[in-house]
Amino acid sequence: KTGTSYLRHLVARGGQPRTPELDQGLLVYAYGSYDKSDLVAIDLSTLRWESVTGWEESQLIAEDGTILFRRGEGSLVARSPEGAERVGPLPDYLRPPQSDAASLAVTKGDLLFTTESGISVLNAGPDGAFLTFDDLAPVPVAAFAGKTLAGMAAGGGNAVVTLYDPAASSLKVSGVALLRPSGGSLQAATTVPLASVGEIRQWTPPAISERIVAWSEQTGGSIALRYQIVRGTTLLPVNALDCQHFEAMSSASWSCNGALWAGVEVHMMAASEGMLMVQFARAEVAPPYQSTRIVLFDPGADVAFGTADDRLYEVPMGNLVAQRPMAGRVSTGFSGGRVGFIASSLDASAQVYLWDRLSGALLQKTSHFSEKNELHLAPSGRMVWRDSLFDSYSTVVWLP
């Protein structure tokens, strides 16, 4: 242990680290074959690792900081914010292919998952903890009706699902919000169709919180950012974020087509309370040279966009390029005014960053070379992501 940093355990797969030494916060070890070893060093003084364990997939993080993930082929693990783990057999309904991260979501004690016919909800029960004796059996809440899942998101106790018709000539989607009754569970959700749907060019899951549901639509060569305000178990009429309205608040230039956003793609959307986070990228530039912007839209106290108390915040990216999520997954987390994301520059590997809206500080949380993806962020600032630190992907948890 060194200062505020600590290492609980490291478990490697695909190789055996040798001769580890720890001195003044620097962990050094040899890795690989004896005749062709690499020397690896990790500066633990800049990190607070909770754990790194092997063969864990499809992790999710709930608002209370509980992490859910698959371990191996047959186990489901729930790890509390204190690090205590409860392990149970992976139920048949969560086994592949339904166990892909694009088909799982968690919020307020509800675990949403896909079946062959629709979306079902498993509730953690009165104790609020998954994998305990009082878990409530799954309940179906939404049917696919011959359509295919395009995206699913959950937050603030609510959820939203978008579907498309694989036989249709365009990628026009339909969407439904699953709204939690007061004090209840999504097992008794009110299903409310989204008031507007459109064509999507990339698999960008919608965003939802206790106050807002939002999604992006392709309109010709421009993007419309649609939203509806959540009021209990009802949705207010559809509206859109006006590009010109927010361009006036930005120190950087935007390309607006009236109220629409021109020349950009939307790679990621997330909502927290009444705020909306959007990860934009330049549409005409191919990765990895595609510049990205992470923008936070704050509607202010009236929770209504397009009014005088709106605020716009931009994460200071510099020469960083935020990672583009894999289909239906995430690489950028947003909660409580914090944004966690994975980004790289042309001369450096992908690293994990955390930005705080109140302080304006952008902090780099990792410095080691590895592949990283699927980052999630809890309101406390606790982050979890998949990391190939030890040759195969493992789940990493960072504590604030």
C-alpha cells in the first residue's frame, strides 16, 4: 500500500507475471516467455485499484455502485461498493446470446435483459441486493412483435428501448419508454411510445434518466437530437435541442443546419437527472483521425431546454480522440455531472479520463498500455471498464 493507492489482487490469464517488486508506488514485473520477457511497470501512486480479475464479461454498474458481470461460462457475480462479492449460477435466460452487453441494463434494483420475444425485468427484491434469497422472478415488460433490438438504456429507475424492422428498406426505428411507478419497480412499468422516430445511421442507444429520455435521428445529412421530458409515468410532447441556441453558448464553432446539427455523427448519448451528454464526431473524417467532442447540455432549474437558464459544458479534449463504442455498448459514462471516457491521441495509447463539471478538472486515471473498452460510471465517481492489462480482457474497478 502506498499513500491512497492500493492493489488488492492481480490475476493473469494467458501468461504468468514473474519477480514482482513494489517500491514507492511502482509495481515492476517480468511478463512473457523466459527467453523473450517484457518488463512491465505500473505506477500505482496514480491509481486506486479495487481489483483486476480474469475472464469477466458484460459488466454493468448500478446507481448504488453495485457491479454485475458474468464470470466464465456459468456464473453471475454481484460486487458491492465495499468489494464483497455474491456469486450465483448464471440463469438460462442470461446465457449467450442474450447475455451480450447490448442486451442488458440495470437501474434502481432492476436488471433488464432480452429474451427471444422481448424485454424482461429481474428485481433485486426488498433487500435491494442481487443474488440473494428475496430476488423477484423475471417479469416480461415489452414485446418485440417481430422486430429486432436496436438499442436499450436504463437510468434513474426508467428504461428506453428502440426497435427496427429487419425486413424494412430503411433503418427507421420505433421506441418505447418503460417508466417506473412511484416507489415501485420496472416489473410494473408503464410502457409509453416515443412520440417521434426516425432513421438511424449508427447503433446509438437512446438515453434516459428520471427526468428525460433522448435519442438522435438522421435527417438527410444532419442530426436531430430529440427528447421528451419525463413526468412520473407520462412523457411530455417531443422537442429537439436547437443547434443555433447552444452554438451561441460555445467558445468553439458549430456547423448548424437551422436547429439541426450538421457534419457530425452521434457516437454516444447518456442522461443524468435532467442533463444530457452527447459524444459527437466529425462525419467526413475516418477513424482514428476523427476529432470528437463530448458536450454536456444542462437545462437548468426549469428542466426545459431552449430557455434562458440553459448551460453548455464541453470536456476539454485537446488532441484527445474519444473511443467510439462498439455496437450497442458504451465507452463513455455520465453520472451526476461527471464524465468518464476512454480516449487516445495519435502518439499515445488509450487511457481512462474523468472530467468533473463543477471543478472543470480533466484527470487521467490510467497510464499503462493496453486495450480498454466498455466504461461505466456510478454517481459516486466509481468507474468500471474492460482492460487487456494481462493479455486477455478483465474487469477493472477504479475507486474515487
